[in-house]
Amino acid sequence: MAKPSDRGAPVAGHYRIDTGSCELVEDKFGAAGWVVMVNGVPSSHIDPDHPERLDFEYMHWMACLIGDRFETTDKLRALHLGGGACSLARHVASVYPHSRQIAVEIDGALSTLVRLWFDLPRAPRLRIRVGEARAVTTSLTARSRDLIVRDVFAGDSTPASLTTVEFTAQVRRVLTEDGLYLVNCGDSPDRDLLKREAATIGAAFGHIAFVADATMLKGRRRGNVVIAASDRALGSAKLTRTLRTSGLPAQFWGNKRVRTFAASAHLLVD
């Protein structure tokens, strides 16, 4: 196992963390970039010189949804469930300089390493809280967050406790009245989990949407779909154009289409 540099600079290698092992890999396709692997699965990508850069496609789509809802001058209060290397939180801190964020990460050793390796914003701009995502969410004050992002994985799946009606009710309680909930849903081509997640989240919010590439939405491959939910309408013509014409193109499914897709699905419960 490698040891962190005394200077705190990233050093490629394998590291012990609380939940297993972490590998820090140089990005051979981007200048000065790093990929953080957790137990063999890509977890985060960081470009130390460009905090606004997001290489993972689903994070890019999340950033587009955030940009469609909030102004860069907003005092955005965000909660990230699943910290990793805080790629999206780092992006938000750069694009929304008045934001205040908490990233919840269950692995304390990983949190220590990413603070050591990367120039992450300091509190109060970004606090990393070591803990279990549901327990932390339940402990928060009602109407205290404008944005909640769920990006928690154990291996290649999200813990079931973070997908249920009961958990979603806690998310809804913590969000402001027109707050935005973003979920990274990984699913197989049958899209059964996606349907159940959409039905469950849609039952708690007035509006729901999907963003993903066409092949995933058509059930032709395993991949990630971003589920967006709010009590305020989602999407705009500008967002649709941005998603279609970006370097990581995606489709936007609005409220009616998502609810039709998930109409026959059973809700997820504790």
C-alpha cells in the first residue's frame, strides 16, 4: 500500500481506507487529472487546475440541471450524500462562489486522503461530514437545503435504505419549498430499479425528470440516469439544447413522460 506524500501532493498508488481500498490513478487523457477508484470502481475524477471541470457524464448532467435552476449569484445551500473526492461539490463551489455545502462521506479515511491530495474548499464553503447518509439527512433542520444530491454507492449499487419512500420523505422535509433533489441511479437494461425509483421519488414531489443518454433510456445498456425532482417545474428549452449539444450529449424526459414510464412500478419501502 502506498503512503500519502508528506507534502500532501497526490501520489498514484493503492491506499487503505475504512471500507476497503482506494486507488489513485493518473488521468492519461487529461492534463494533471486524477481518478479515484474505491474498491475497484471509479468513484471520482479531479482536475486540480480546473475545479469546474466534470469528466463523469452524469455529473456534467447534474451540473446542467443545477445551472438551469440556480443563478451563479445565489447563496446556494447544498447537501451532497456520497462525498468521494467531492468533484461536484468542488464544481459548485467554483461556479456558485456564495454557496455553502456539506458533503457526507461514510469513509473517514477516504475523506482525510482527498483533503490531503486535493485543494478542496474549506469550511464553511465545503464541510466534509463523516457519517451515514440517511442518519445525517434525518438529523438536519427542515427547509435548510436548496439542493440535495444523492450519489451513494456500495460497489455498483445504491444502499436500499436510500431509495425508499421513508428516506425520500426526509429529503423532502430538508429541502426548501422549491428545492432541487438530484439522484444518480445506476441500473441494468431492464430499467426495473429506475422505474421503481421514479415512482417512489415522484410520489413525494410534484415534478420529476430524467437526464441520460438515449441508449440508456431505451434500455440498451447498463448505465446511469440522473433523476431530478422538485415541487417546481423542471427543465427549459435552454436546458434541452445544452444537453443535446454538449460534449456529453443527453436527453431530457419531462414530468409527464417519466410518470408514464413509471406508472406500473411498485414503490420502494423500508
